[in-house]
Amino acid sequence: LEKFKIGLVVGHTKLLPVAHGCSPLNQYEYHYNSELAKIVSGVLISNGSECRIFLRDLLTLRETYYEVNKYQPKVVVELHFNAANEKARGTETLYGDQNPRSGELAKCVHDQLCLSLMRDAKLNRGIKLLGERDRGYSNVNLAKCPSILTEPFFGDQKDDAKLAIEKKEDIANAIANGILEFLLGG
Ligand SMILES: [Zn+2]
């Protein structure tokens, strides 16, 4: 069995951890996703894959993805969560057009996330192909492999913040399973 190399990028930095989750999450994206990355990595490794976690601290985005590309992963997933002034909730998964198979990876991971969080049609916000003017466009277009960005929930919305805590293991499993499904299916 081929040993797949998988890259995980933790969104944002310690100095600028960005979106803050409300109670009961009470965590910034960077901190939540640093922990999530370790769980995802554990699941992938226990399934026979290789995995490396990349932090963006003290690096530009371009430098981060230069490091990712040096590792030569089969896929890369950048971990985030959403925020919209408590006005929205749901799951979305973003991808770029730099690699023709990014959409397929997005769909595999997104479907697993929606399943694990039991998202109905309204809270399943779908996979989104980013255009050059969209925030996150560079994040999903700098890797030389299929590349996506996950936004499993809105951290500043109380019901989603609750899911973020209660379903943390499930979210991690969903991301790992989606990646493996993509790699084994293709
Ligand atoms: Zn973010």
C-alpha cells in the first residue's frame, strides 16, 4: 500500500490568530486548529499515511506554501473556521483552480464534514471555487497538489460554537476520512 504524504496548514498565526469563537468555544482559529491538526494527523498516521503540520508563524503565505511544496504532499488542507458577526452558521469548503482535482478533494472532505455535523440543506453551504478577488484565493492556489481550505462552522455563532467543542473529534475524523477517500478513490 502506498504511503500517502499529507500536508495540513494551520490558518493564521499566534500573533494574529484572527476569528475568535464565542462561548462555549472561547478560542481563536489558530489555537483551535493547532489542536485539530494534531487530531487529524493522528488519524491519518494511524491509517498508514505520513502527515506534516505547517504553521504560518513568522512566514508569509508564499513561504509557508514553499515549505509545503518541498514536502511534496499528495494533498494539502488549510484549517480555518468562519465568522460573520453571529449572523450565519454552517459548513463550507473552499478550493482553487490551480489544480484540476482540488474540487474533487473539496467535495470528499466537505461531504464528510456535513455528515459528521449533520448539516441539513440550509446549513450545508457547499463547496466554493474561489476567484482571484476572493479572500483565501492565494491560500488554495499556492500548492502544487490538490489544495483546499476548510470552514466547518462559524465560531462566533453560539450553536456552531457548541458543535465546535462537542464534535471536535468528529470534525477531525471527517477531515481525515475525506482526505483518505479522495486518495484511495483516485
Ligand atoms: Zn481563518
